[in-house]
Amino acid sequence: MISRIQGTLLTREGARVEVETQGGVVYEVEVPLTVLQRLPGPGDLVELRTVQIVTETSVALYGFLSLHERSLFQRLLTASGVGPKLALSMMSTYTAERLARALIDKEIVALMQVPGIGKKTAERLVLELSDRIADLAFITPAEPSGDGVAQEAVQALIALGFTFGDADKAVRAALKGGVPKSAEELIRRALAG
């Protein structure tokens, strides 16, 4: 099984990239759009965490920049009716952190924004996955910039007795006033809001 590829990024075409390893082997890897946007340009070094899926008719690699993204992808595949294409579509529509929150908070309308997911499928996904991915909402970055202030604030509010959904909503509302310098300030804003 191929679990990681490190090498030079050769091409970026659609949702596929080609990575050439030091040994001269070129791998074609499918990536979600949320990962594609964060990749360096052709000619730069890149390391992708991968999931290799072998079927009767094909062998495919799916790549991610973090272990958390890869873990979410793998867990999405455990839901009935979710194959690699649908899981990739879900992760192309939302960042891994936002998708995990949508599943945990049972945001049916948000899930229905993913191409190929209707109301019944969204309800089934929430039912099957909300408990399986709860831990990923806490370990994935709360902000695309990597700033852990929001994540720390959410965890503190949960420790105070808030549910994940309520803590997340309070922190998101507090962030509308700008990102504070400390988690303590953000927690105060969330409690006051």
C-alpha cells in the first residue's frame, strides 16, 4: 500500500496532480480542490499522504496534505454508498474541518450543497458518520491559516459544559469581530455574545 508520496510536483490538471519521486517514478494522484488550492506550483517539492484504492478495474491514489484530511477521507468511505468519488467531492466542497463539523452538527442543508448528495443521503451520512468523526473536529485546524486560537476556544467552552455545536457556533460568531491575539480573549467574546 502506498501511504505517502514525496517528490517534485510536475503537473496540476483538474483534480489530478503528478508527483515525481527521487527514484524517477511518476505518480498520478487525485486530490480534493481544498488540497489543490494549497499545493505549491509545478517544480516545487511536495509531500502527500495518500490512500490507495484498488478495484477490479482500476488502481487509484488519493492525496492529502495532512493526516487529518486523510483520516476523514478514510472514514467517509466507511459509510454505505460512499465511494472515493463522492468522498472526494465532499472534501472538495468543504475543508476537512468544516465537513467534520457539518457531520457532527447534523447540518443537512450544508451537506446537500455537495454535488451528488440529496436530503436522504445527507440524513444517512449524518446518522452513520457523526459519531465516527467526532474526534477529527478537535484535531483538525479550526482555521485554514493554521491558527489554533479558535480550536483552543472551542475546546475550552466544551470543558465548561457547552456541546460541540454550541461552542463552535459561539466561537464562529465571536470571530466575526476579528481574530483575537489569544484564546482567552476569544472565549470572553464567545461567552459575552
